[in-house]
Amino acid sequence: MTPDDMLQTAQDMGLTLPSPAWIVGCVVFSLIGLAAWRWGKAMRNQRVRWLGVALMLYGYVAGPTWLLYGAGIALCAAAWYFRNDGA
């Protein structure tokens, strides 16, 4: 079976490859999440730590690209809002 045949079989089963915009968004928001997690850990801010974890992991369940970017921007805004709160 050639790679083209395997790709066609996967598409016939309903599986599709993510777009480059989705991949870039997932990587960017995961890196921002890692930075937020480290910042929250250093500042002992539990909210920012958990928002960082959410940013790193939500890409696995976000389906369409618009949802990935919308949720990522919302989580980044929440981390920014709570950045100075001490826990």
C-alpha cells in the first residue's frame, strides 16, 4: 500500500489532516501555556499555573481552527488578567 493509498483510506474513514494554521496555533498556544505555567510556578500563582496547563492541553480537544484560536486568545487573556494575583 502506497502512502497515497493510505491517505485516501484515512480520508474515506473521515480522518483529515489538520491545516497549517491549526498546527501553528497549537504550537504557539502550547508555548505560551508553558511560559504561563512557569511564570505561575515562580510567582506561586495557582490560577496562572492552571491556565498555563489548560493552554498546553486544550489543543487536543479543540476541533476547528476558529475554536482553537478563540479559546487560545480567551485563555491568554485570562492568564494576563490574573498575572498579578498572589495565591
